[in-house]
Amino acid sequence: MGTSLEPTHTDLPGLQAPHPDHADCRGVASILARVGDKWSVFVIMMLSGGPKRFNELKRMINGISQRMLTLTLRGLERDGLVTRTIFPTIPPRVDYELTDLGRGLQEPVKALGEWAMTHQEQIASARTRFDERNSG
């Protein structure tokens, strides 16, 4: 007796429609990706004190490249969280500032940043212990 060429599993479930309660997950995920990005968190924290110039932000955010700061500010501006104001001086002055929407993020982002700073040593220790247990 050989292998049968007849299909044996013909009652496959059809594609299910997304659950209505989860229909907005992609939209929320893209927003969380923006505001949860490490550079966005730093920019929002730095702008909490008021408008800043590009180079001022760059000096305040240790380790961010000019390109990454530019991309982060553009993304935050696109999402309506930051405004960019150009002043007609020589050389032109550009200020970045949180919008009302962006100011609504100040407290949660500040709390997240403070939590990370407070617990960085504990997390570094946990990572070391994990890596030691799982190496080899």
C-alpha cells in the first residue's frame, strides 16, 4: 500500500476577521513606536523645559548624531508633537518646542526616563546574571 494522494485535511478554518476590539492595534503600535523610541523620549524630556535650538538639543542629548536628531525631530513634528519655528535672522534661528499634544506626553515620558535612570544598575546586574547563566 503506497501513499494516498487524496487530501486528508479538507476542513481548514477560514480566515477570521480581526476582533473589533483590536482593530486599532496597528495605529496604536505606530504611535508607541514613535513616543517609545529612545531618542524621542530624550527629545521630549529636553523640550519639557521650553523651546530649544537644534545644537542645544544635540549638546543636551549625549550620543545622538546630527542625522538621528534631525530624523527624530521630523518624526515628532510629523506626529504633531513638536513645532519647528524659523526666525528670519542671520544666520537663521530654528527653535523646536512641544505642542499641546506633545506637552501631554511630558509626565509619562519624564516618569519613564526617571524610572530608567533610577533602575539602570539593577537592570545591568540582571542582564549580567542572565548572560552568565545562558552563555555556553
